[in-house]
Amino acid sequence: MTRAILFDLDGTLTDTVPIIARTISQALVDNGIACQPEDVYPLIGRPTEVAFRALHDFDDDAQLERIIAEYRVAADAEVESAGAELVLPGVHAMLEDLRADGFAVGIVTAKATATATHLLRNAGLDGLFDTVISTDDVANGKPAPDAAVLGLDRLGAEAAQTWYVGDALTDMEMAKAAGMRAMGITTGAARRQELLDAGADVVVDHASEVLPLARMV
């Protein structure tokens, strides 16, 4: 079987969790719906529509679609402004080292395909992964195992021998549901103990800690 590792994107490879929280809350406030960025953090990692519906009881689908579109425009603008500065410390070196060590590397994200592609391109991370699985690729988004299972299939990897690295509670829940090893990282949405409580087998604080653990499988 292929030696492989799968990553979340926001908060794991890129410092985009604050952008998501800020622009989601602002899109709601601009439409008369009370929301603070802090309200969004527990929902990071869930598909966008699921997160918005958890923050407000929408009875008008057209209104929800319009607000999500406003959020995406604002978030994309911030991503374009920040560019390569969004890449978290140590990520480029980690990816290079994983490649040199023979690992296949993929992303499993709750983002839509277009949004994930936009972020990877602006951050200078496009072309560095063997596969990118978005919420558009599966019927059920995180924390359901569907996206992780698809990622494993595309890489030809065995779940029990593959780490999934993520910063959110849904990442840990998805990894365990898929039978994978779950590695939490404290660079995004959740704290160490929260990640452990959600099922993380181990929690790290920096990208440089990933490869030594991946080698131990």
C-alpha cells in the first residue's frame, strides 16, 4: 500500500480560520443577523451551508444563498490580499520532507472546489498535492467519513496506516469514523484538549512535528 498522509486545509496548512470567522460573521451582521466571530469557531470544518444554518434558522433559501455568496466574495478578497503570507510556518518544509520521504500527500477540505482552488493558488500551494477532495466531491461532508475514504481511495492508501492532520473537531471525528489515525494540530480552530476529546490520537503544535510521527506508522 502507498504511504500517504491527508491534511485539512484551513487552520492546518493556511492561517485562514480568522478570515473565515470574521467574514462569515460580517456577512450575517450586514444582513441584520447578530453574530460574532467567536460564534463561528466551533463550526469551522463543517460545510459552509451547514455552518450558516447552525448560526441562524434560515427559512428563505434564496437569502441564505445570497449571504453565502457575499461571504465568499469577502473571504476571497482577503485571501488574495494576504497571498503566500497565509501559509503557516513550516508547511512548505514539511511538504518537501514528506515528498522526499516517499509519502503521497492529499487534502480533504470542507471547502467547495472553487474556493479551495482559489486559496491554494493564492497561497502558492497549488500543484503540491496528489489529490484535493472538497465537499463537492461527496454526498456527506465532515464529520462524515466520506471525504476521507475518497482521499484514501485516490491515493491507494490503507486507513489504519494513514494519518489525517487537522485543526478542527470535525477533522478528528471524520478521521476516526474513516478508521484513520487522527493527528490534531493547534494552529487553527480548536485547543489541544478539545482535539483530544474529539478523538485525536496525538496533538502537535507545529508542522515540523508531522513527519517524525508519520514515519512511525
